[in-house]
Amino acid sequence: MHITTNWNAAATANTTSARAPTLDSTRIRSDVDAARNTALSALNNDRFRVMLEQITDPGASGALATMNSENVVDLSTALSRYAENSK
């Protein structure tokens, strides 16, 4: 799946108003543009798309709802497993 848009993400940060942009408004526009670009990148990422399909599956949501504390994994173990699966 590939998502295309008919707008320019850079346009938000480059838009000028009647008054000079403040440092805060420039930073906010930059943050919004970065968030938009990150979201588009995620939507166009096949691994992310597959993960979304898996977690939105009704069977998967039922399994997530019934998880208990026996399945808790510490952060270092989770990062290690993620690194192993990313190779």
C-alpha cells in the first residue's frame, strides 16, 4: 500500500502570515511538519502496515484483552527480542 497526497508537507513551515513568525510558531510548524512526515513514512512502511493489520484483527484484540501479568517482559529483554527479530 502506498499513500500519496496532493499537498506539500514543507508548505506548512514555509507559510508566511501578515506578521513575522515568532520563534514558538516556527518551532510548532516544524514539529507539525515532522509529525506529518513521520506519520506518512509509517503509513508507507510495509512492516508497520502488517503490524496494524495484526493488532486490528478481532482475534488479536481478544488475545490482548486476556493477557495477564505472567506475560510481562522487562525492557532489556523486549529490546533484545526486537533486535533479534529485526535482523
